[in-house]
Amino acid sequence: MAMEIPNPSRKSEPLHGMFTAVPPSYDLINHVVSLGMDRRWRRLAAVVCLEEKPRHVLDLGCGTGDLTISIARLADEHVEITGLDYSQPMLERARKKADRAGVGEKTKFIHGEATNIPFPDGHLDCVGISFAFRNLTYKTPLCLPHLAEVKRVLKPGGRYVIVESSQPENRVIRALFHLYMRTVAQSVGTIISANRGAYRYLAESMSRFYTQAEVREMLLSAGFRSVSYRPLLLGAVGMHVAIS
């Protein structure tokens, strides 16, 4: 079944308010819902972001800065590391976390949109994104403009490193993953945050998100030269690396 890319005329998902109303428990919920494995996945993404010894790295949709901080902890001093998000409350928390982690001087956080990244053409060696790719591509008119913008700011041969939920190929594992998201994850997120809508969206979008083959097709159609994939958590999560 072919992946559906929404028409830009469709109304966008009402996510902005959801992610600007940041509960104090945001990070705790992420760690609880992922059983603590989200830290490991972001560190793996940071290692991949730095493999080709980049000079300029962007964490797109950085949220509260976990991937940005992971990259900064592993990077040499010469690497310029920027986190970008459209939520000012998220960015404020990210700056404080970076300072507490001892990497405040190595990181910069800026307010912006994924469809209007404030860098010149071909400026970045790597763009990383962790668990925000789904919000930019799943049934939203942001999909094609966002992919075109990432392609624009990457140098030829640059990397787009994506850690996101995926669909396990095994039908039993896939069914269990969907059940977990729609019961345990949704309930835990709602109880801790008191934001039922946000975690209902999380559960539904993760359960219905594209397969790794569909994401690969999406990236190649956007003009990336090659795409590799690594399954994580039996395929419930995966890492795509797209080469510009």
C-alpha cells in the first residue's frame, strides 16, 4: 500500500498549542513511556550524527534539548551545535538543561520553524531529529516543505539522522506495540500530565505512523540520494539516515 502524503491544502494538525503548553513532567513522561530507552536511542543518534566529523549540526524540533545535549557531550570543541524548536517554553527548559549538563557554552538554542530553517543553503553537515519527525510528516501539510527545507540547508553528502517510532514487521509484535501505546502509554501520560489530548495524539500517531519502507520512499522522493535504516526495540522504533 502506497504511503499517503497529504495535500498542502489540508488543515494542519493542531499541535502548536499542545507543545507550547509544556508540563513540568514532560521529560519524566518520555522516560517512563519508553521504559528509559529513549536516552539510549538519542545517544546512538548523537554518535551517528558525529560519525563524519561534522562542523555544523542542527537538532531539529529539539524540544527540551535531549538530543542536542547528547551531541554536545560527545562532540569536539570545534563543532557548532544548534537546537531549533517552535516552542519557547521547550527552548527555555532546553537551555537550563544544557547549563546543568555542563554543555551550555557548546550549544545554542533558537526559535524557529521546520519549514523555514534560519541557515543558508548547504550550510549544515548534519541534521538530527528525535521523535519530532512524526509530527512533521504524519498527515500534515508540513511534510513536503519540511523535507525540502532540510535538503536545502544540508551540504551535498550531509546527513539527516531520524529516530522515530516505526512499525514492527512481525504482526504479533506490532499488535502488542499498538496495544501498549493505546493503553499503558496513553494512560500514564494522561495521569502524569493531565493532558489527555496530547497523549491520545501520541498513541494514535505512533500506532498509525508509516512503515520504514514508506519513510524511505518519502525521503528518496524528496531528493535524498540514499537512505539506510536500523530497527530498534524489535522495530517499534527505528533510525533512518538519509544522505543529501
